Amino acid sequence: MDGNSHKSGIKRLGITVVGVALVAVIVAYSFWFSEPRWQGRRLSSWLGDMRPGRPEEQQRQAEAAIQAIGINGIPTLLRLMRAEDSSLKRFIHEMEPNSRKSRFPRTQFHWAYEDWANATQGFDILGPAAAAAVPEIVGYLAEDQRGRYAALSLAAIGTPALPALTNVLLQQTTAYSAALALTGSGDEGVAVLLTALTHTNHIVRIGATTALRFLLTYSARQMSVTGGRWDRLASRIDQYESFVVQTAAGFHAGREKNLIRLTLDQYATNTSPNVAATARSVRQRLGL
């Protein structure tokens, strides 16, 4: 390669870098000014006040602000749910020396899961009013980590998400997260989960059994969780993951019928006539 070609290549590279940087600035600028505000502060700023360790009064004010912004905040919450960690960020994080073995502190990154958690808190506050966000959020259920945050967002939205969740519950790649999401749809969601116990795919049965068992015990455990909304969301994900592991282990150890029988027995005496009738009908179909 001659000198002129080399210089030309460098020039093109420089123009590309500047162009990419300019686009990034324009996108950030548009997000900054398009994001809804309350009392002069952006929605993402209020969401930041919901993080662990913030004073309770500050969190209450943030929750009130997010409620006041209402459905105008849905585009911002979806943008946060779309967050990704770049390959470069992950590479730098993996290559940096452990801070305990180095005199230099590690770079403090802002990770995508933090944005997912912020979005989930927002949907948790908006509840059914965020129904317009359901189609996009459902698309994340097949993912591992983001799928759990999506599931809790849909659980908070509740009944408006029920039709979409009924379909994805029966797909192996989304069964676990969809089952968790259905725990927010009340008696109708429980009935869907009970019916899924008869499905031919064992992953679907594990997901339904997990969510039903989780519902029976989570409320009591939730009361013992100290802290704000962020802590409760994190605790809910951790506890559900634990239930998935326990249920899957039981199925693989040959205790599937026993687990399903015990679950159906508990729901067969439910105070909701529809839930109790569905549980008894499923138990009869399974010969339990």
C-alpha cells in the first residue's frame, strides 16, 4: 500500500469515527429532550431515586412522580428494557485485573440489567395502564436474564397481558418466564397455569408447577424482605429461580406426579370457585 492510500484509509477511518460519534450524540440528545419530565426532572432521574439505599421518603416521592408521568413514560421504559451491554464493555470488564490483586480500581460500568430493573420498577408502578407495552415485552421472555425482568413487568401489568402469555406459556423457550408473568394475572392466570399441567411438554409442566407453588408461598416470604421496590423485585427473581431448580430436580428424580398432585390438592380448596373447579378438573384428567 502506497503512502497516499494509507493516508486515505486513515482519513476515511477518522470520518467514520466522527460520524458514529455524531450519531451517538444526536441520539442521546433526542432521548434527553423527548423523555417525559415531572417537576423539571426526567423519568430516568426519578427511577434512579428508587435504587437500593435511597431514603424511603425519596423513594415515595419518586413513585408519586412516576405515577404522575403515567403512560407518557412507556416509550422511555421500553427504551430501558432494550438496553444491551456492548462487546467492548464486556471485554474490558473481563480483561481488567481483579481489584483485590491490583492497586488500581476496576472501571465502574453501568450494566444493562440496571436499566432492565429500572424499567421493571416503572411498569410495576404503572400496572395495567402500561398495557400498550405488552407486545414488545413479551418478545424478551425467551432471554435468560432479561426474560425474568420482562416477566415481572408483565406480571405487574396483569390481566391485559393474559392473552399473549397464554400463548407463550406453551412454548418451551418461554415457558418458565411466561409462567412467572402469569402469577400477576389473578385467578384467570392461575386457571391457565393449572390447565398447563396437562401439557405434553415437560418444560411447560415444570414452568406451570413452579409458578403455582411459588404463588402459594411467595406472599409470606415477601413480607420478610426489607428495603424498597428494587429489593423486592430482586428477591422475587431469586426466589423464583430457586423454585425452578427445586421443581425441575423433583421432576427429573421421578417425583413429577407427586409434586403435581400436592399442588392440585392445595388449589382444589381455593376460595375462588373457578380456580378450585379447574384444579379438580385437571386432577381428574390426570387421574390423580
